[in-house]
Amino acid sequence: MSINKQQHLHHIIIVGGGAGGLELATRLGDSLGRKGKAIITLIDKSKTHVWKPLLHEIAAGSMDPDKHELNYLAQAHWHHFKFRLGSMDNLDRAKREITVSPYYDEDGIEVIPRRTLQYDTLIIAVGSTTNDFGVKGAGEHSIALDTQDQAERFHRRLHNALLRAQTQVAPVQAGQLEVVIVGAGATGVELSAELHNTTRELAAYGLDKIDPDRDIQISLIEASSRVLPALPPKLSNSVELELRKLRVHLYTGERVTEVTDKGVHTHSGRFIPSVLVVWAAGIKAPDFLHEIDGLETNRINQLVVNRTLQTTLDENIFAFGDCAACPWVGHTDETVPPRAQAAHQQASMLIKTIKCRVTGKKELPQFTYRDYGSLVNLGRYTTVGNLMGALSGGSLFIEGMFARLMYQSLYKMHLMALHGFWSMALQTLARTITRRTESQVKLH
């Protein structure tokens, strides 16, 4: 293809290689990119992708990220799109261009300089970050689980704490091996159950001075009156019962006021000693989006979009997933909830939308969110959830093996969207075989 012809092709830039952004880039590359009808460029600050719902397993040590991460450059090569490493940090809507920040290596040496890229269609899918609500000390003394690096950092701290307790002469001190999780949403709940299992697995590998039931404690703090406050009460009650069986300490109706290097303070005067604090309460869109080049944003930095997923002030800029505030049809003054299923549905619609723009069609499809329910995985112990619309538009509560298979199928669907059915099936078979010869927990 000649350079002149390439210059006249519609250029689509997707910022953010999370589940939604990567699926969208892959499917557009397989259609428009492969046929030479458009140029698709994906931008992300990381070199590899890991499905975000798996981060709690990486943090707990029950999953080795090296075996589940996907290299963006390889995916781009296989699926006919371009990948650029870096973070978007500026937007010029008049020139239709974005600025990508320099990329530095671990020694602080600049590897890739600052760049500007022009677009015909810009799609922002940068997801969300944890919202610490300005709580004193939360940023300095707790770890969020927004990225693979953060999850691996927490696992290293946990592993080192266990090794330190094993080799010290003095007995285990209060808070030394206590993990405090702030926020009892899906991430906090799933992490607490996963940690209960993996800390006992780790202790079994030669850490004979540690008694898991006596020395290792897990506490879950939630400002609302129950765990999983955004989900149906029946599901919440079932999960709470399972967590109490695991001896997870539940503190509901407690609002964290300060985090220190010694532990967590709450509004009621309670102090929970801990050197291992995970902050999983609330989300917001990345700060750089706040009114970027005049675009409308809400109080948590989400870009306000209409049902076509176009931003309210610029029809050439789209946003979807956790970073977008999209109207939820049938729910007055509410926006589509920040869930993986919503991002997947929006990505599927945007495939049609972008094809309309490339071919010059003016009328674009409008997004209607379909809630298929929620699933919460408590690791080896159980999985619970509710399926929407199962009984005359109602909700069907499920648990046990069936719920676990449904939960696992979500990840398989993500892999299938990225690699196709046969590649997904072969990867699953290979992991099933090799897992029998490996330790069930990451030991470093």
C-alpha cells in the first residue's frame, strides 16, 4: 500500500488496552485493518495485558501472571493493528491530535520520546483507578489493585512478611501478618477468600513456625451496612456467611479515617493493626481526564457520553467502559455501572459504530445496557451469583459448581474474543495439564 493511500485512510486511535479496548482493537484490526480500510492504533502504558478481574489472584499468589499475560506488540502483529507504548497526557481537539508521554525504563532513562498522533476517531477506554476519597495516609500506606504491577507488589510484600515471621526470634506481633482490605465490593471480597487459601498454602511450604489460624488474620472493612452493597441482599448474605466460616473479620458500617504504617483507624475509634493494607473502596476515572480540552466530565472524572458513546461536546471522540458516564436506559439519572460486562457490550456496539463512520454513514447505533447478573468467586471455597432475566425477567440465585463454571466462562469468553475459539481451547488444555506439575501458589 502506498504512503499516499495510507494517509487518506480513516485513523482510529484507541487509548487504553484493558479488556474493552484490546477486544475492540483486535476486532477492528481483524476486519478494517486486515482489509486495508482503516488504520487502527492502540495506546497503553504497559507492554502486556492481564484481564483485570484476575488481579486479586495475582495479589494473593494463586496465579502466575507470566502465564496469563498477553504481549500487546504480538497481538497487534497477529491482528493487523498498531501498538504504541505510553500514556496519553494531552488532547488538542481542534487539531484532532493527542500527545503521548515519554516512556522511561526502570533506571529512569528515556526510551521513547514524547509523540503526537493525529486521529479521525478517538476512542478513550482507560478504565478506572481506585478512589481513596482523600483519606489521610491511604495513598502512602495502602496498595490498590488497579494494575498488574500493584498486584505483584502486594504479593511480594505478603511473601516477605511471611518469611520475616518465619525467621525472627520474637513471636509474631499484632498486625504483622494481618491483611486489612478496605472495601467489601467484589474485589475486596474475592481477595479476602483467595488470601485465606494462599496464605495457608504458603505456610505449608516449610514455614513451620507460622500457625495460619493463629498468626494470619484477614480483616474486611466496609462503610455500608453489608458486604457487596451494590449487589442483591441474598447474594450479599450468602457471601457474608461464607466469609465468616473462613474466619474473615468483617467490619461493616465502619468508615476509614486514616491509614498509617501501623494500621487503620475508623470513624468509630477502632484501630486495626496491620502493615499490609489493600485499598479497594470506590473507583474514579484517571485524573488526567478531568475536563481535558474542555470535554464534559463528572465528579469522578468520567467523560460524559450520550447513548452513541460520543462525548457530549465532540462527535469525533468516544469513550466507554469505566471511564465513561453513559445513560442507563430505564434508570432515571443513573449511568451504566462500571462492570466488565458493560465494557464488553459497549465494545461490541462500537465495532458497528466505527464501521458506520468509516463508510460515511451518519446514523449511529445507540447503546442499551443489558444486565446479565453478577458472579462473585470465593476461590476454592465457593462461587455465588445471580442471573438476570432467568425467570420472567427476574433474578435467579446460583451457587456452587454451576456458578463457578459460569464465572470461569467469563474469562474464556475474553480469551476467545482475543484469540479465537481453538486458541482459547488449546491454552485451557495446556494450563490444565501443566498445573498438575506445579505448586498451587506462587512462592516468590
